[in-house]
Amino acid sequence: MKSKHVIALIPAAGSGSRMGNDIKKQYLRIGQKPILFYTLRQFDRCGAIEEIILAVPEEELAFVASEIVDRYHIHKVKKIVAGGRERQDSVRAAFNAIDNTPDLVMIHDGIRPFVTAEILINAVQKTAELGATVAGIPVAATIKRVVDGEITGTLKRDELWEIQTPQTFRFDWLKRAFEKAEAENFYATDDAGLLEHAGFTVYAIPGSRLNVKITHPDDLKLAEFLANEFGTIL
């Protein structure tokens, strides 16, 4: 298969309010370095990714450039743009900053530092074949629908996946999905939702149970444990 031109968009403009900390979650540390560094390093080291565009809070553009990208020599970050109010706005801002039209666009949460090269490479290969993919894992727990504390149903577990990032799409498909969403003022809960709304088929591919999103204090404790126990990213 011919190699594809792949650009990664990494939104890291969240406020981190659920973390209950004055420091935004992307800058909290695992070991001696911020979470965002570890995420960027995974992409910087992956040969399948040619370029990274990073979206961060507008007031932190200079800080991220000097204290993360330059300090830790993340060479593939070509642009750092101001994110928006919602995650979708931040991804769109990064998408708008693309100069050279790539074949594929990969979107990954800035606070998922445990993504592996295997996941990234598989996402590129599968998306080159299928057009739109999301990493995820089959749900292991029983999931029930609850309304006002009352259980109203049990969902079929064999049809449920917990969706992660990376989410990877053909450039032209994502462009059309953004245009439709903006025309209709539509916001999705994840990037794949934009493609689904635009009528494209999206495929689930294997992620990892270690590919955690660090959102709550317990997630940070788990990340520190994984890093110390397995040496995953330290």
C-alpha cells in the first residue's frame, strides 16, 4: 500500500474543571513532565505521522510553544493555534490551519498520553482502506439505561464499544462533515459524530484499555501507576 500523507490534530484547549485543580489537566505532570508532552512525543516518534497541529487556549500559545514544544524538542509540531469554546471548535481551528492537503487527518486528545505507535499505525492503515475509523474497546461491563434513578432498560453489551482517540478520516470527508455541521450549527460529542451526521460510514478499530483519557483525579492516579509499574511513558 502506498504511504499516506497524514496530519495529526491534537486539541488541548480544555479547562480541566473536572480535575478540581488550578492547573489545566494537559499541564499536570506524570513523573517530571506534563501530560501533553507525553502525548506529543508519541506522535513525534511515529513514522506514519508527518505533521502535528496543536490547539491550545489562546492565552497559552506562547507558553506551550516555549515550555513544551521547544523545551522538549517536539519537531513535528508545525503550528500551534488558539482553540475554541468547545472541543469541536478547537479541532476545526486546527483543521483550518492545514496548508498542504493531506490524505488523512488524525485527531487525538491531548490528554491521552498512553496511545501506542501500534494504534497509530493501524489507524492509518485501516483508514487508508476504509475512509473513517475510530479506536475503541468493546464494553466489558453491563450497561443499563437509568432515568431519574430508575432502571429503564439493559443495553446489549455485544453491540457497545467505548470510543477513544485517535479518530482518523479522509481529509475530504472531514472537510465535508465540518461544512455540513457549520451550516446546521450541529455539534457532535466526538469527531466521528460529525462524519456520521454527514452520512459517512465510520468503522471501529482496536484501541487499548491503557489508552486512558486523563479527566478526573483518579485518572491521574491511574496514569502515574501505569507509568511507574510498566514504564509505559516515562
